Amino acid sequence: MTSNLERAVLGTGRDAGVPWHYGDPLAEQRRAVRGAGVVQRDRDVVTVSGVDRLGWLHSITSQHFAALADGDAVESLVLSPHGHVEQHWQATELGGTVWIDTEAGEGPEVIGYLQKMIFMKRVEPLDVSADWGVVSVVGPQTATVLAAAGYPVPDRPGRAVSLPAGGFVRRMSWPTDDAADLLVPAGQVTDTVAALAGAGAEPIGLWAFEALRVEARRPRLKYETDHRTIPHEVGWINRAVHLDKGCYRGQETVARVHNLGRPPRRLVLVHLAGESDELPEPGTPVESAGRTVGFIGTALHHHELGPVALAVVKRSLATDAPLEVDGSPVAVDDDPVTVGL
């Protein structure tokens, strides 16, 4: 197993330095779907402590933090005054601290926003990204692997359990129907991956994790979002936006679009032309009849679907409208997805 870990091919761009695959990315995807895969991820981590933390976060984000109990885990957004998505968090209330993990490189923006919003509240936000790492287990054998490796197993998605050395195990319902994130000290990431691999999880690269995320139509900040994105367009309503809570920045837009329906764009899975191994970069325009009607987010090769991508396109677009990316035809896949609902 160790030799397999040593064959890691590292990612580039925002995922630089993280194993992208271990030599056979499509086989890694299949193993994660049929059993369990363990993947090292690159996430920034921010903590918020202090007696006012839950009520304060409740008032400045889209999520209902005020009612969180110890061990609860949720998604949350920070919106602009006009309701556009600025930040996306996975947040966990545990041991008197809210742990926020977000995209690599986004920690300073999270801290900047939190510090700007403190006023007279008794809270202390800290960027602890250098001290912590995130490892994920995905697949139907997630709970079995965690138990075999000696880790606690939260009883359901949305719950987290503390680890003796610090950090936690958080049960997730995506990118597969069962998954878990482990927040561990940065110096223990490699040993954690090895321990989970030794307990039956196959080491997989981030390519496999991303392929499962794309299949599940789960957006990633600044891949499937831009400066105009509102939560309704990418499936974050009810997941990262609580519709029964008090006032917060951007709420008027959220309520208006929710009540009227039909947000201006929607997130879709598209099948790309297979003539070339070159895939479009995030932000590449989606065109129809010479007009730009959207943009490509994450594009990659999937073990069953072939070359696919998530795209954000105009909702007004006719279902049979011909679409092109980089001059090649693409087809929208409107099959329903149930993962994580």
C-alpha cells in the first residue's frame, strides 16, 4: 500500500501539491463507488470561539447557526448585499468552537470578513490552516473502514465526533451516498491516509473525488460560481441556505427569487465531445447559435460518463437548443440525481 501512495501524481493550479491520482484515475473512481477510497484534500481552516459565536454567525451568514448542538455540521454561505455568493463553508460546532473549512486560499477572505463583522461580540476568529489538514473517505464502505482503522463513526450525515489528538470525524452525504471528512493535525495527514488505506480504503486522488462531485452535481466555489451567482442557481438552497431564519446580508434576494421561482441560470451536467483529451478550462464560454449562454466549471474524465463537465447556463435556454464549447457540440444531461438530498 505504501508503494501505491508513493506513486502519487500531484495536482496543479488550486489543487497544487495534493495527490491528483495514483496512476489509474478511472480505476480509482470505480473503487470509491464500489468500496471505499481515501483522498487527501486541500482545505483552509478557520476557527471561531467565544460565547457569542453561534448567534453571531447566525446573523452574518445564510445558515441557522443559533440552533446548532455540539457535533452538528452544516454548509453555509456568505452573500453580498445583493445576494451573490462570496464564500462557501463547511462548518462544524464542536467542543465550544465552530470549525470552518473552505477552499484552499480562501481562509484570508473568511478571516477578513469575520473580523470586519465582530463589532462588540465576544468571539475570536483565527486562521489555523497551517495547523490542520483534511482527509476524506468516500464510498459505501466508509463506516466499515473508519471503524477498522479505530476512528469513531458518527451515526449519520451532518454529525461530527471529536478525535483524541484533536480534530474530528464528520459524516457526509456526498460526493457519494456515504462519506466522511477527517480534520487532523497537519503533521498527521500522511499517517491518517496510510491508516485508512491499511483498514481497507483504496488511496484515490483528488481527480476521483472531483469526478464523483461532478456526477452528483455539487458545485465548487469559484469553479461553478462567478461574481453573479445566487444560491438558487447551483443547488445551495436548503443545503447551505436556511429559509426559516432572521435577517442576514443578501436575504432579500434569496427570499424574492425563492418566492417568484425561476432563477436566471441553472447548474447542469454536460457531456463533452470526445475527439480530444484536452478539456475546457473553468470559465470557458458555453455558446448557442453564436451567443454566450453560460460557462464551464469543472471538466474531467469520468469512469462511466466519459468527458463531462458542470456548467452554469441560462434557464431560459430551450431544452433542445444546440450547445457548443470551444467549437465542439455538447449535450446537457438532465437525469435526476439523488445523492445528498
